[in-house]
Amino acid sequence: MLFPQHQHEAIRRGDVTVAFRRWKRPSVRSGGTLRTPAGVLAIDEVARIEPPEVTDADAALAGHADAAAALAATDGHDGALYRVRFHRLGDDPRLARRTSLPDPAELDRIAAELGRIDARSRRGAWTRPVLELIEANPGRRAPELAALLGRETQPFKRDVRRLKELGLTVSLPVGYELSPRGHVVLAHLRTYEN
């Protein structure tokens, strides 16, 4: 579930706590969480509703002038109408992780985790080559990076997201770069494996 960039600050402040979406099947569930650029959101309720059930009050909490504007924002999308109520839990922990520099024991734990990821991969070891590729090509488009490795774009992006979960990469408006933590981990991998 994506939010337009102009709503991110309102979500951070707690002014936007409702969203209306049309889905064939909801992409979030009650009781779950969702990481967004505005922070981590707790999903309080996902309810299938009919258009007349959209109130001006809920529309305001969704960042719209009134119910008609909220409904108009869902025009052109297929599926049933859902109202999602949420609240912000806090910042995405990956943001802090990206800038925290690991101590030697943590470096060994991260290297071991990357080793486990590589060992479970059908393609063999990919974590270090992807980190090195991103280091050498900051801001380069994902399809171009994937092609350099002879890979399809979507599976490559999934792999980069796994590295992002560990705080090693940062998504840019176009492409990626290594986080400060990623640079330290990559340097450690180079000495660890040599």
C-alpha cells in the first residue's frame, strides 16, 4: 500500500490515519504493520465498505477535502472499496541501522547471515557481488544493474531488498547506494574472505 509523497509529513504528524483503496484483495491486514517512507504504520482495521459509507470525517483523516474527493481518488482502480485505519508506530528501524556502524562481533554476525543467505540460494553466492556492484554503480537503474549480472530485474530487486533489510543499502530516487553500514560490512567481507 503506497502513499503519495505529499502525505508523508501528515502521516508523521498523525494528521492522516485513514486510507481508502480499491483492491481485488487487500494488500494489508488488520493487526499487521507496514513500512512506508513516513515510518512504520500499525494497521488497526481493514474494512470492506460501500461508497456511501465514506464520511467527510474519514475523508479528512485520509487527507481529502470531503467524501466525494476521497472517492474520486479511488476512481480508475479495480476492486472493492476498503477503508484502512492505521497509526504511526515510529521511524523505520532500517533507517537507524543504515548509519549505525557495527562492532567487530556484529560484523561477524552480519557476515555469517550473508553466508547463510548465499548458502540457501539456488544461484550460489550473490550477496557480495551485488554489494560490490552497487558500490561501483551508485544511482544506476536496477534494470541496468541486473543486466550486468545477467539477471532479471524483479528477482534482482528482491535481492537488494534483502540487503536493505540488513541496513546495507539505500534506495535512491533512481538506483541504490551502499549505506555507511554497507560500506563497513563490504570492507569486512573483503578482509574476511581473503
